[in-house]
Amino acid sequence: MKAVRGVLAGLSLALLAVLPGQAQGPAPASFDWFEYAGNDTVFNFPAGPNEYRNPVLSGFYSDPSITRVGNDYYLTASTFTYFPGLPVFRSRDLVHWTQIGNAIDRPGMLDFDGLGLSRGVFAPSISHHNGVFYIVNTCVDCGGNFVITAKNAAGPWSDPVWIRDVPGIDPSLFVDDDGTAWLMNNGAPAGPVLYEGHRAIWIRRFDLKTLKTAGPATMIVDGGVDISQKPIWAEGPHIFKREGRYYLITAEGGTAINHSQVVYRGDRPDGPWTAYPRPILTQRDLDPLRQYAVTSAGHADFVETQNGEWWATFLAIRPYGDDLYNTGRETFLLPVHWRDGWPIITAPGQAVAPVVHYPDLPREKPPAIPNSGNFVLREEFDGKALAPYWMTPRVPKSAWHHLRGGALKLTARAPRIGEKLQPSFVARRQQHIAMTAATSLSFAAPMPGDKAGLAVYQDDAHYYFIGIVNDGGRRMLRVERRAGASDPVDGVVLASVALADATAQVQIRARGGRYDFSYRTGAGQGGWTPLLSDADGTILSTKVAGGFVGAMIGLYAHSASGPV
């Protein structure tokens, strides 16, 4: 297991430099360090020197899109209403990915106010042409389809240019050999909607100079491969070219256990297209309750290496029970095999392999901050800025976090994690089924209801919290839970203990669908004291909570008398 200390200097949560100063109020909650440790069995599978383990990005990195520029590969993924959004990764071997920035990193680029956690931006598509990077995306319930551009994938990215005349979701850009650009997306069918989930794929010309559509829209897929079978949710289209032929790949079947990837072949981007008769990637024909199952595979994107190999990134799920998973949709990598002019990722009945032979590419060193495998990551908060993987729900409008004196300071503000607001909560992904997260905090909690500590959070209605709370004038250490919209916004108190002073160390441990909450006081050198054990963690699963995100673990502070 690998330990990493500190944060990456120069990479920021994009708050401090662009937002108004902190409002005056009580002393902030202070967090001296944060430690995350993950240890999943799948990452302990034996692997040879020329093999890697899936997933390559563990935790909530769904809808991965990939492009190659020379010897470098770039990838982005969905972040919904988290900010900063749309992480941008770089790799040279397709296995080891380093986050180099976030494409949505400035307040004002997008507005997520009042949105649920699974709205906002999802299914981005990244591409590159003639020295310019493009990300086309949809802001669901917050503006529609848009494009952003950059000369450097690390940023800065432009403000969104809205594509108002393209309805639907999941736009994707294809640039042909002659520079002609095409925009595809998921939309309603041209005729009547014949059944629930009946969708279509549309295409139209796109002007890369004006960033506007150029010509009429053409429906190129109606429903899916075989509309007589009522296929649902044709989405996430991508076009690529191989040996003079065009290929269109789309997801089909919805993002649950019937998810799949299908492919069409044609002589022109606007069709007609001939469908391959069965999915080229799916796990729906395997037992979802099998040991070490991978399910819900689909939403793929393809890339050709400089050595002529083809590889696919795609989302899939590692459940710990019957479609129960808290880690969200993760990014997997598999080779693409060409058979009779068709690309195949998995054959019928073939499982997504946990260990795969490396691409024929120069091997990179593992990144300083791991994105997969078993590891220990300790943040000492002694850098100049937070690492780029830290996120907060929705877009902040004030600078409520600061790094000072080797600690992270959070202003205890009025917005709460149980509301569709922007709370003082900064978090990272839960990347393992088996993990622990811990922190050391100091918080005076001067007013009744004040609280600060550690939260594991699926959405506004599903979370656990452990931390220091002012309970009617008494300083307590408490575990709180919100298990649905019918629970109080502040959660239900599950366990508590009196606290002598304003400091404590708290820990959350996940064991699949069970969570444990512990603490220690004083110098914090002894063992952990259980406060609540064997709590129901299935409330943090997508199956129970709904939506498309994974659980996040982070640092939280609240005061009803604090600033908004």
C-alpha cells in the first residue's frame, strides 16, 4: 500500500482566488489532517509485471471519454453538480492517470443552484483538433448543451458556448480527416415515442470556428439496434474512423444491470448505418451475484494508440450485494479486438477481467496521488492549495475554506448538507468497498446546533456524520444519519458521548454495506473507541438513494448563525 503526504501545490479547488472574502463570524472549524485508506480484494489479485488491474479510476468517475494527442491521452468524466467539475486526466500508458485540472473550475461558468446531486453535467465528450481541445456536454436543468475549448487540456478552459438549437443530451464531436466536424447527441425520436425509454441518435454539421451548428439534423439511430425489441436509452454516441469506414458506438439498455455498448458501421457520418446484431460490451448475460462481479458495463469511448492498438474506456460497477454499490460508476479499461471488421470488447458471457495485459505503450510511473489500487493517502494540509480531486456540492459564492498553519479551516455557515444548497463541505470520492477515513478537528461549537466533523454523503437526503456538536449548550460527539427525505434535514441522532474539550479525532470505516464510527480524544495516540458499529450503509448506495453519483467523504462545518 502506498502512502502520500501533503497536497499538490499550485492546484486549487478554485475558490480562493475568485470569490469574495470570508464573512466574519465564530472561529472556523480546523482540520489538522485527513487520511483515506482503501483495501479491496480485487486490487490484491495476483498480477504479473505486464498486467494491470481494473478499474483504472476507482470511485465515482462515470461516463469516461478519451482522446489521444500524439503520445498523450486525455480523459474526462461526469461530475453532475459537484464543483469543480469535469476532471481532466493525462496518461501515456492508459493505465496510470494523473489529474491535471478541472474543466469547470470558475464560478460563473455554470450554475447548479437548487439542483439535485445527479443533475448538472454528465456524459462529457473530449476531443482534439488542430491544436484545440473541445469538451461538449449537457448541463441538465441548467442551460442545455454547450461546448468549451482550451489550448492546453490542463486549462484554462473557455466559458461555455451554448448550443441552444440542439435539444437532448450527451453531445459528442467528430472531426473527419478533411476537417469537417459533426455533432451527435441523444434526443427524442422523429416520430411518436413508442415505449418508455425510446430515444434516438441525431447528427448535424458543426462549425469549429463559430462553434455553431451548420445544417439540418438527421436521425441516424431510432431506438437502437433492433427497435422491435424495444431497446431503451440509446445514448452517449461517439463516431470514429478506421480503414476508411465510419463506426458509431452508443450505450443501450440504461445504466443499470442491463447496460451495454453497441456499434454501427457506415460509409458516411450521417448514415445510413448498419448495426452489429448484439452488444460488443455487456455483463447482463452473467450472474450479477457472482463473486467479484462487475456489472452495468457500458457507455464506452474508443481510442487508437500510436502503435495501432484499440482500447476502450467505459463505466462499470463493483457491487457488494444485489445491485448495491456506494462507490458509484467507475472507469474501466479493456482492449478492443477486431473481428470481420467489427470491434468487440467482450464476447457473449465474457466477464470484465480484473487483471489485463498492459497496452503496448511505454510504462508510466504511478501518479503521486493514486486513482486506483489499494493505497493510503494522507493530507497534511500544508500546501498552498487543495489537490484537484477535492469537490463541493454546487458552486460556492464565497471563500469559506482556507489553508493556514498546516490546517484546513472551514467557516461554519448556515447551509446544511441536508439541503439543496452549497454547504461548507469539501469531499473526495469513496473509492473502495472496504475503506477508512479519519481526521483530527478542533471546533468550539459556541452556539446550539453548531457542528463540524466528517461526513460520508451520497446526496442531500442520504448521509452519515460524526463530529463535534453543540447539543443544547453541551459539547457532544455525535453520529447522525439522514436515510431519506422524510428524515429531518439535520439527520437523526444515532449515538453520542460527552466531549470534555473542543478537539477530537473521528473515523468512518466502510465494510461493504456496513459502516462503523469511532473516535479518540487527547493526543489521539491510542486506539479508536467505537461510537456506533454496524450501521446500515446501503442507504448510501445508488439503489436506495437513486441518482448517478457515488458516495463522497469529507469535512463539514455548519452553524445556523453563520453566513450564507
